[in-house]
Amino acid sequence: QKLAGADLGGLDLSRRMLVGAALYRANLRGANLTGASLSWAYLIDADLSSASLSGASLSGANMWRAILTGADLTGANLWRATLTEANLSQSELSGADLSRADLRGAYLEWANLSHADMSGSNLSGADLRSSELQGANLHGAMYDAETKWPEGFDLEQSGAELLTDND
């Protein structure tokens, strides 16, 4: 399915099968994608701000530089998703599976990541300031000196691992 650059903003695409869909630069602002299957989809530079993706399957999706500001990703499956440089500020990611996700340089300020599974994810250069991480699983998540954490966050107890020049 080639939908690159398509204007799908505000549409009801709930529970649709969009596996592997080419949605580069697509406008999905405010779209209802609740329970949709977008595994291995290409959402590079797509605008998904304020979209409803609750319970959606986005495993392996390439969402490089995607805009997800204010999106609802409650319980979404983002296993191995590429979210490099994505804007997830003010998004709802509680209970989401972000295990092994690539979040390098992602902007997650004010995001709700409570009880999210972020194990094995790459958080190098990610901005998590003011995000909610209560109950989040960060075991084996990788971060670097550029990663920004919420004030007062107990990094030592989190299980996240600092990447060094040798890694």
C-alpha cells in the first residue's frame, strides 16, 4: 500500500490492516488508528500528532522523525520500532511495549511512560525531561551522556545501562 504523502488526517482507520504500508510524510493528524496493525509500516516524517493509536501494533515500524505530539499510544506494541528523532512530547505511552525500540534522539518531554516496557531500548540522546517513568521497565535500556532524565529520577535503580565509547 503506497500512501506516501497522503492526507488521512482525522479519518477512522481503527482496526485496519496496514502492515508494511508506505506512509512516508503522510498526514495522520488526529486519525483514529485504535487497534490498527501497522507492523513494519514506513511512517518516516509522518504527522501522527493527536492520533489515537491505543492498542495498535507498530512492531518494527519505521517512524524516524515522525511527529506524535499528544498521540495516544496506550498499550501499543512498538517492539523494535524505529523512533529515532521522533517527537513524542505529551504523548500517552502508559503500558506500551517499547522493548528494543530505537529511541535515539527522541523527544519524550512530558510523555507518560508509566508501566511501559522499555527494556533493551536505545535511549541515546533522548530527552525524557518531565516524563512520567513510574513503573517503567528500563532493564537493559541503553543511554549515553546526552540522554536527559526527569529531575530526581533514580538512574542507578532503573536497570538502564550507560553506553561508553567501547560499546
